[in-house]
Amino acid sequence: MYVDKIIESMPKDENLIVEIGPGLGDLTEKLLQKNSLVAYEIDEDLCKILKDKFPQLELVCGDVLDSWQTGRLREENYNLIANLPYYVATNIILKALNDENCKNILVLIQKEVAEKFSASVGEKIYGSLSIIASSIADVDIQFDIPPQAFNPAPKVMSSVILFKKFKPKYNNDFAKFLKIAFSQPRKTLIKNLSSKYEKNTIEIVFEKLNIQKNMRPHQISKELFFEVFSELKGETNNDNNTKQYTNTDKE
């Protein structure tokens, strides 16, 4: 049932499908009936099973991160679909978001991680992942999957989340800035930024942008973060600077 729901959640286009971690191939079997498919599997034993089960499948055996060294996983446009374990989920999603040839991302991940990527300003879990993702993609949790749907059953709820990209990639300098801004989420934004920038300079920027000094990172919208980032880089906050990274000019 859930495999069918995942298929229904996929974008309807002609892009190549890249599946990461096909396992025993339950989803793979249905994907092969749709667009062209390439699968990446790190487990050697599973690779043998998949080769026997799907001789027509283009299968890459090994760690997918090793194939991502150049920043592009594939030379053609593709949609990523995957069931990602917690320890690698965030890294792979960020890799895909920053891969200009990756157009859409549909992944099954721990619900807690999905909520971090889809959180809105003001929510406690709103952070750098939320801002990075929403600055280049429409992010939407499609549905949840309970632990008992898996064998063996995990201890946590899972979610299927879709990223529909409207920008090719995010700005790495801005991502580093956000890491500093959210380094201690319970502290004020000024306190966090003071580890990198002069406090007086930050206060001048806050006064210019009408930001209260006691504001915490989760209370600041991504648009306002872009303005703070640009000011602290010594850039003028004109339309060209902010438009490059916000989602207000979708293509």
C-alpha cells in the first residue's frame, strides 16, 4: 500500500529516476515500469540479489556519496527517490538540493528530520535546514508511515517528504552563515553571530533592519536572514542580492 502511495507522490515528468538504497527492490520493481531508472546500493549482498532479480536495471554498487564528488550525481536531469536511514539522510538531501541536475527529491526519512526540513518561522524546530530547503524548493510532507509498516519495525515514525526545486542549488556561504546563526538555538541571534562578527556591527545591522536585540534565531524569517547575511558581508540589500537566494522569484 505504501509503495503505491510513494509512486503516486512522485512528480509527473520524464526525468531519469535515481533510487538510492533499493534494498530488495519492492519499490524498484514499480519504478522500472515508469521512467528510466538508475539505482545505487551500498550493500554487496543486496547488489547480487538486485542484479539477478532485475537484469535490465542500471545498478551502481557502492556508496552513492563517492559518486557525488563532483557535485553532480548524474550528467542529465533526474529525480531522486530514496528510503534514507537517519545517520545519512540530512547529508544526502543537502547533496541533492545542491546538485543542479537534481530537479525533485522524494524521500522516506525519520519524521523528526522531515519536520526540520519543512518547519516554518516561529516553530522551535525551525532552523538552517528549513531555510536552506525552502529557499530553493517547495517542501511538503506527503504522508507518515508507522513503525509497524516495516520489518523489522523501527522505534520512530517515518515520513515521505517531497522537495520540488525551483532553484538549481543553494548558496554555500549563506549555508555557513546559517550554521553560525543557529549554533545555539536557545541563545539570541546576536549572541550566536558574535562568535564570527563584531557585536557593534551586528547591532547596527539589527537597528537598520528593525530587528529586536533579544530575537532568537527561530523567530527570524528566511528573507530577513538573507538581509542580515548581505549586510554583514558588506553588500547592499538591493533586489539582485536577495532575489538570488529567496523563493520569491520562482522560475
